[in-house]
Amino acid sequence: MTTVHREALDLADPAFWRRPPAQRLGAFRVLRALDRPAVCGDGAYALLRHRDVVAASRTPEVFVSGPGVTTPKPAAWVRFVFGDSMVNLDDPRHARLRAIVGRAFTPRVLARISDDVQRTAIGIVDDVTAGRPADFVRAVAARMPFEIICGMMGIPASYRRELLGQILRAGEGTEVRRRPRVPGRSLRALARMHRVVGRVARQRRHEPGDDLISALVTAEVDGSGLTRRELGSFFSLLLVAGVETTRNAIAHGLHLLTANPEQRALLAGDFDRYAAGFVDEVVRHSSPIIQFRRTVARDHELNGYPLRAGDEVVLCYAAANRDETVFADPDVFDITRRPNPHVGFGGGGPHFCLGTALARQEMTVLFRELLTRLPDIRSVGEPELVASSFDNRVGRLRFAY
């Protein structure tokens, strides 16, 4: 067995996530070489190999989400007050909820909003050329998914500034800090998001429109629709997860193109040919969601590793996406990579990301607009990353054009 220092392998230690990205990736390499999953300081098993993450993801009857998939797990009172997020549900509740909200992400719906996606991208580039902002995250990366999600939902413009502020505060709940964060700040932000969505939902019940909230407040599966808490929980998930993950992928995408000019030249020279590969490689290389947890429901052997009922495992997507046995030269950014079976949208199974097609569409349309109208656009310096064990968040990215 390969020997590693305890502080290098403890994915439960906040200090690990304050290390530079290169050091964390180096630790993942060492841990993947172990003859069994590494054990975190809190007793959870870290699944760092691609095959282990995929196998656990596709065996949801064994690797369950119900006890909670984030670190720390949501408190019982929080789940009672705010409802259960889809990520913390198992079938049949998860299947019922996914069947309802999945209607928002069908090919027909995405085709219908394609004009909105294009208009949003054009408007963002218009504002960049007029205002000359310095921070790519605030001016471009955050705006694109936020405007699209709000448009799909039917959130009035008068509510959007308030919602954006609450999204940023809610995201603070996953940040690793040296000092304790302000207690309850992210929960207060979550409560305000629920109130905004609740107000819009009440309006849509009386005056429905052609938007997602209108569709979901009247939708029924097996004779029942979304409860008020389910609606609030879903939209807070959609706003925080759907906005933040795509925002971070967009920001990492610009920096990766800047750091790899030969890849940028390929993409700019034949965008239609390389766009899909570009999006997949950005998601693989940056892994916007770093990890989720699962709880073992019964004794099980995972690729030769014995696990016991009650054990917890960490599905580390960031490590699996650099697995040398699956990806040749995994640290190299290569938009021509084929195949590219990354787990950036999940490892398959019932929790595979519902918004995958939407994220692909947003990134494709936005980067086409950026590279066409701002051919000299580039990041300046390194991204300012926010220390988090949950998402690979870019706090700020300076850029020029």
C-alpha cells in the first residue's frame, strides 16, 4: 500500500480544501493508488477512482442520499422548515419529484428558450463592450445562468436583484473558513428565496403564464402536485446549484482557454466542430461540483471493497475526473478528447444532473458570442478561488478584451 501523510488524505479536514488546487490534485493521485478507498478523518470512505464513483452512482438502492449528501448534513429542523432538496431524496419520493420538475428541461422546452439564451448572451457582450468591467465573474459568468433561470421561472425583473444577493449569501454555507461564519446567514438567505418564489407562485396560481412556475404549480403526477415546501426547495436548488455550477464552469472556461492558446485557436477556428468537446472538457477539468456523500444502506462489496450498512462514502468527482486509468494525460486540457466519460454532471443514475442540456446550451451560445465579438478576450492572472469542499467556485476573475 502506498504511504501518505494523514493531512494529505483527510478530505474531511477543512485545511485540505484551503490547499492550492495543484496540491489537492497531487493528493488525489496518491490516494487513487491505494489498494482500498482512503478513510477520511470523520470515518467516511473517499471514492476517488472513476469506476468507484460510477458504480456507487448507479446503485442508488445501496448508496442512498436520504441522510444527506452535503458536508455537514442538513439539520433535521432545517429539513422540516425548508423541505427536502431533491439531492437529499431517494425513490420513490425522488422519482416523483423528478418526474414533475423534469418537464422544465425537455428538448422541447430548451428549444423554445433558445432565442432567450441568444438574446441574453448578446446583451451581456453589449454591456461588456459599453461598460468595460474588470471582473468576468460578475459581468459575464454569473449573469448568464442567472438571467436564463429567472426567465424560465418567470421571476419578475423587480425581484431579480434581491434574488441574486440571496443566492450569493446562500452559497456561503459551503465555504471553508478559518473562522466560524456568521450563524444562520445562509439560512436567512434561503428563507428569503423561498418567500420570493412563494409570492410568485401565488400570483401564477391565479394568473398562470408561459413559465416554469406556472407549469409546476398546476402540475400533477399520480394525482398530486408540488407542495409549497417542495416548490421552494426545488427553486432554491435550481437557483443556487443551477446558477453557481454554470457560473463557475464559464469562469474556468475562459481561464482554461487563456492558459491553453492552442486549444483556443482550435475552438475559435472551427467553433461548430469543437464546441461540444470544449464544454465537456471544461466540466471535466474544472469539476464545478467537487463531491457528494452517500450512505451505505446494506452490506455491499464495491469493486472488491467490503462496505457495511451505515458506512458513509464521498463521491469525489474532482478526483474521478483525473483518473489516469480512464483519461490519458488527465491534467492536460484537451478539447479534442475522445471519449470523455467525465462525471462532472454526476456518475449516472437517478441523480444525474437535470440541467445538463441547459448548461451545455448556455456555455455554447455564450462562448460563441464572446469569441466572435471579443476575439481578444482573455483572463488576467489566476482565478481567485473560494475555498470549498463542495464546489470549485471562482470568486473573481480579472479579464481583458
